[in-house]
Amino acid sequence: MERRDICVFGSLNVDLTVKMARFHAPGETVTGESFNVYTGGKGGNQAVAAARLGAGVKLVACLGEDANGELYASALAREGIDASGVQRHADVSSGVAVIEVDARGENRIVVVPGANGRLDAAAADAAKSIIAGCGFLLLQLETPLDGVIEAARIAHGAGAVVILDPAPARPLPDELLALCDYVTPNETELATLTGLSVSSDEEALAACRVLLARGAKAVVHKRGARGALWVDEAHVVPVAGRRVKAVDTTAAGDTFNAGFAAGLAEGMAVEAALDLANAAAAISTTAPGAQTAMPRRGAL
Ligand code: RIB
């Protein structure tokens, strides 16, 4: 197995996406503009984005044995992703996300995890050879935390680079942070992880340093259109974002992490990989749907 391969351990959702002029208030009924069904989920999004950027991708995830599971399995095959680590469960539905997107491209998401809830520590152990055989591990937080920790432990023990996207935001144990080479919070996630205000650049940098003190080797603070800030013991490096007209920002963060890992897997230095990540994430916002506008390597 190629040690530059990227293992993605995480969630697969089918995204039921409604486009609307504005988000509505509780009790209010509004007319939507369109409805579409897309493949999504933070794990699946990272896998597809990394594969389109030219990385060898192995996915460890769970699907139900239902129509959405079939839809997703076909999509993974079309993207050339090694899905031998995707487990199918007959007694639970595939994960679903109900997504509203407003006229500014902002989104609101409700996730029903379904089979993603089965991606626990036992599932990580069952996929040990896949995880340990890759050079990089991409993690997110839409699946059980014990599975995330076990996958990180396996990859760390095998000398792989562990990149954790702490999304959706939740507090995390230091044990997990200490297994991570890069933790990549956006502003909300940085505040949730540290319990600190991050309303200025100074506060954000201080919060990043708290994560370092708790064991993370490096923090890449995702700042949306402003790009990213890379912080470790020796560096405080801002990397500028790219300006685009955003239509749908769903999965921009997922594309960023995939681009970063794909860049590192190609042998790029951290700053260059972050520039690639910014560019890929920006392009991913230019069409509706999580995976629709994720760019291929040549398009960058
Ligand atoms: O990060 C975007 C993803 O979050 C969507 O594809 C949706 O499935 C939710 O999991």
C-alpha cells in the first residue's frame, strides 16, 4: 500500500438540499426555490475532494443497505475511491442531512446519523490495516468519538499524519488532541474547543495556543474567505484566501481539509498545501451541493 495514500474515516450522508431566499422563523412557512439530492457528509466530502485532487483515497465509513446506501456506493465508485472499508448495515438507514441554503450561500443543517453511528472503536479496529497502511488520516466529528479516537491512535502509532477537522463543534479530550498533527477549527469550533472568545485575531491566536498546550502539534485555524492561520511552536503564518462569488458554502471546510492533506501527500510544504486548500475550498463554493463544484487537480 502506498504510504502517501489518504485514509478518510468518517460520515456519509445523503444531503436533501432546499434553496431558499432567506431562512425562516419558527412557526413560519416559506416557499423554497429548488430541491436537490446530493451525496455529502463530512467524511464523504473529504474523500471525494481529496480523490479529485489526485490523491489515492481509502474510505472507512458505514452505510445502510438502503436506496441511499446504493446511491452513495455508486458515487464512490465513480470517484475512484477505495471503498473496501465501507461497512454496510441492514438494520439502520444511511445517514441523511437536511440542508437549507439561503440567497447568500449560507447554510443550516440537520443531520440524522443513522449508520454513521456504527463507526465506533470496534469499526476502527476492524479497519486497522487500512488506517495503518496510509500516510495520512482525515477525521471529523460526525461519528462516535470512541471511533475517532481509536482511528487516531492506530494512525498515530503507525506514524501517519493525523488531521482532525473538529466539526461539528464539540469539546474534545486532550487525549485526542495529543494524537493530532493538525487540528483545523473554524471560529465557532475554536471557541467551543477552548471555551474562549475568538472575536479578534489576537483572541483567536491565543485560543490556538491553548490547543497546542493541550497536546495538538499544530493548529490550522480556518478563517473562511480570509484564508487560514497556521500556528505551531515555531510558526504563526497567515495564508490568504481566494475571492470567489459563493453560491453554496456547504463542504467548503471539508474541501479545505482534503486539499491540505492532498498537498502534503504530494510532498508540498505546509504553506503551499494551505494555499492549495484555500483555492480548492473557494472553488467548491461556486455551485450548489457539497461535492458538485469540488475541483479536479488540473482545474486549480
Ligand atoms: O460539511 C458539510 C456536510 O455536513 C454536508 O454534506 C452534510 O451532510 C453535513 O454532514
